[in-house]
Amino acid sequence: MAHEVQAVAEDAGTSHPGAEPRSSTGPPHRFRPSLPLALVPLRHRNYRLLWTGTMISQSGDWMDQIALNWLVYQLTGSAFSLGVLNLCRLTPVLMFTLVGGVIADRVERRKLLFTTQSVAMVLALILAVLVSTGHVQFWMVLLVAVGRGVALSFNLPARQSLISDLVPREILSSAIALNQATNNLTRVIGPAIGGVLIATVGVAGAFYINGFSFLAVLGGLAMMRFPPRLARVKAGILPELMSGLRYMRGEPNIRTLVLLTLVPMILGMPYMTMLTVFASDVLSVGGSGLGLLTACSGIGAVCGALFIGSRGAKRGRRRVMRIGLIGFGAALLAFALSPSLWLSAGTLMAVGFSQQVYMAQNNALIQEDVDPEFRGRVLSTLFLNRGLVPLGTVIAGFGTDLIGAQTTLALMAALMLVLALVVNGRKLTGSGSRPAAG
């Protein structure tokens, strides 16, 4: 309790969220246990509240995704219907994410998050009631999926841009890395819980539990406290969206960092879907081998995010980002050409590690360099990658049918490696008046 009181006092003792904390002159008995640098952001009460709620809520989201796919397959018996379901979830994100970025710059981000999470909770509970009463039909599930996609398109820019308001600038990289490590953990925890719940309490029970899991993040958002935000003159949605795009066009480093977020999604991330093909047809290791390969990628990703979190605000982060991107391409190329399960498992750990190193540093550099007035709009462009990954998967699937899985993935990895080497030869500096981070 004493530690909680001290954490609250720290937040109250800063003039704004990114300010330096006051020096401690309190009595000696106020002992504060040391934390690894990767966990230092948890000392800040607002970040701790968001992190805790996100950990619970996103585990529920992954659990819900497993249950939703199971429900649709039980209703229709069609794999095509699963594709339609995911299309209904994806399309609104592509259509509204940029608008979501504009809204995130116009309103208080905490309130926007509270609204989007409340809508998602209501949709989850509506679906739970429909399933438990036996009235659910496929078209109803699709409507819920569309509603969730719309809510997600406003939630993503607000959540990501809010992190910069929760911690001082010097530990922003650690905060973003810890957030990404948490995302990877929930990707493992959530589906495992979902499988157990489907077998025990059924699909409806899983939906109810997911619905109530939103209370954790809603409670955390309600308890956050921020200084008053200065009002700014607001234009229309379209003019503000265009002003955000013009801002990126006028900031070469921001533009390059955004492209480095999006392009590798086409060339690199389809490997997650291709793991099924490699486990079945290339390595011939079956379902158990697929589980091992997937787990190795996830373990590497968590380690990579924690590694970046432990570095804090050290200089040379642009160099580390470029090395991470080179490592992502090189490790993926090695995986594509690997002839054995254990070599493939090792290269996938390197893939996950280097991917997270490059992504976490890239995200932190964007948030540090971007003008706070445009932060939501710039970050909203990053979430277009959710549409680019399926595009890359289609390309990978077509190439697999044409020239084989290994050759296709090797070519895509080689292209990403060339991109990384080209970027490595170009010096990136901090944009605007902000100092470069290395």
C-alpha cells in the first residue's frame, strides 16, 4: 500500500505526463525496491493501470477469437465462412483507422478508449446472450464482427498514442516494448484459455467471460488522472486527415519510419501463416511440430521486446532498429532454407526476436519524433498493416502454388533483406526540433 501511495504521489508531482519526476527527499523508511529497466514503466500509475487492463482484456480478445471461429464453423461447417468472418472484422479497420487517428488527435484519448472498450464489451455480451439462448445465426455473428472492427479502428490509434501521455519520454521505448511483450504473451495465453473454456463452459461461457474482462480496462481508464488538455481549433475530419498526410509528406524521417512499419508486413509477416505449410509439407512434422515452431517464434518475440525494454533511452536506437530489420530478413531467409525441425525452431526464435527489436524501436522513434498534434493521425497509418499482412499472405500462397513454399518465402525474405540493407545505408536523424535518439 505504501508503494501505491508513493506511485500516486509521483504522478501528482509532475506538471505533465512526460515530465521528469521530482527528486526524492522523503524519509529513509520510504524504501522503493528496484525493478529491471524493462519494467520501470510500471512505476507510473497511469501506465500501470492501462497495462493491467490491457493484459486482461487482450487475453480475453484472443480467447474470444478462438471461440468465435469455433462458433462460425459449428454454425456453417464451411472454411469459406471463416474467411468471410475475418473479412468482416478486417474491412472496417482498413476503412476507418485513419479516421480513428483524426479523432484521437481531437478528443481526450482516455475517453475515446473508454467509449470503444464499452462498445466492444456490449457487443461481446450481446453475442453471448444470442448463443446461450439459441437464437444466434451466421448473419448476426457477421454484424457483431463488423461492429467490433469499427470499434477496433478507433481503439488502436487512441491506445497506441496514449502511451506517450503516460510515461516520461526517456522511458517511452521501454513502455512500448513492454506493451509489445504483453501483446505477445496474451497471444499465447488467450487461445490456450479459450480452448479450455470451449471444452468446459462452452462457447457462450467464453463470450460471457470475454465480455466481463473489459471491466478491467474500463476500471483502469476510469482511475487515470491527467492534467487538463489544451483545446485546439478543429477543422473537419477530411481536412484534418489531409493535414496529417501533408505533415508526413513534409517529414522525410517520419515517412521513412512509417514505410518501414508497413512494407515488411507484406514481405515478412506472412511467414506465420506459412508455418502450417512448412510443418506439413516441407519439414513433415505434423501438428506437434507446428505447435513447436509457433511457440519458438512467440518466445523469440517476447525476448526481443524485453531486450528493447531493458535498453531504455540509450543512444543508437536507429542503428539498433536497422540491425533488427536486417536480422529479421536474414533469419527468415535461413528459416526458409532450413532442412530440419530444430534448425527451423532456432531460426524462428531469431525471427521473432529481431522482428520485435525492429518494430519496438521503430514505434518508439515515431512517437518521439512526431509532433504531438499529429501523433494520433501518424500512428493510425501504422495499423494499415493489418490489411497488408493478408495481402502478403495471398502473394505467398500464389507463389507457393507456383514455385513452392521454400522458394517463395526465401524470395520474400531476400527482398526484405535488400530493403533493410538499403535503409541501413541511409542515415536517419530526428525530425523537426526534437533531438535524435541515436
